[in-house]
Amino acid sequence: MQTQRFGIEGVLLITPRRFGDARGWFSETYRADGWSAAGVGPGLVQDNQSFSGPVGTVRGLHCQVAPHAQGKLVRVLRGAIFDVAVDARAGSPTYGQHVGAMLSAENNAQFWVPVGFLHGFCTLEPDTEVAYKCSAYYDRGCERGVIWNDPALGIDWPVSAERAVLSDKDQVLPDFSAAADWFA
């Protein structure tokens, strides 16, 4: 596997190897010892999958706080996304900064979003399916989020606010200043 690090500590882009022949290809998409050595973990305990029909569907920016704070290992099963991690760790030298990566079924890349980060993505192709492993179980009481297009974050999303497809809940999330003490 190839591992790419970013200017924000802890976020990784991991691309597992594919082995192909006339039938297609095979890829080991997760192996605890290899991913742990790369910095993914602690143990991943829950798998989630989402389907988004329209191009321009935005999910996020979401996180969970203690005692159920989650790291997420994200990959695309079908289609493509622009995936984003925003540092929400109070006191971090990169607090409020973000990194983004293009993930697709074709490129086989996976994005590690550590605990203390907000996560969100925008679909780039119709009928996109995203799967992610989480380091903690979902807990509604620990769920938090901020508005996806807060100008303070400066994320260059591949969709305009007028064309973005959002859930009712994601349309009314607070701005990033609400996250100030979530990961203090």
C-alpha cells in the first residue's frame, strides 16, 4: 500500500495495491496490522455505507465527541467524491485548517480522518456509494456538525451552494466557531 501524509498531522491517504488479470482485480482493502503501522486506528469497530444519487450531494461536516469520538477510514465503492477533513482539535497548530482528497472506485484510495476532525464529502458522480470504518460506535448524543460551506474554513468545494444537495439537518448546522471546545 502507498501512504501519503498531509500538512495536518494524522490525516492520511492510503492506496491499497490492486492485483489484476483477465478477470478483473483483487485488493486487500483493510488489514489491521498494516493500517495500524501506517497510523490508522485504534481498532475499527463499525462499518457504515452511504448511497447518494445526485452529483453535488454534500454530507457533512460531521464528527462525534467524547466519549464516542470517531476516527474514520473512508473509501468509495462506486462513483467518486471530494473528501474533506477539518482539524477541530483545540490547541492544534493546524486548528481550523483542512485537507481534501479525491476518492473514487477507480483510484482505490482511502482517506483516514482521525479523532478530532470534522469530516464531509461531495459526490462527483451520480449513484456514488461510500463505505467507512469507524474507531467508535455511533452515538446520537455525541454527534456534532458544522455548516459545510462556512467561509471561515475556506474549503473549495466542487459544487456551489445553489446546486448542493443537502439533508435538512446539514442545512442548519452552526458555523465552525461552535466547534471550539469539542476536542479541547
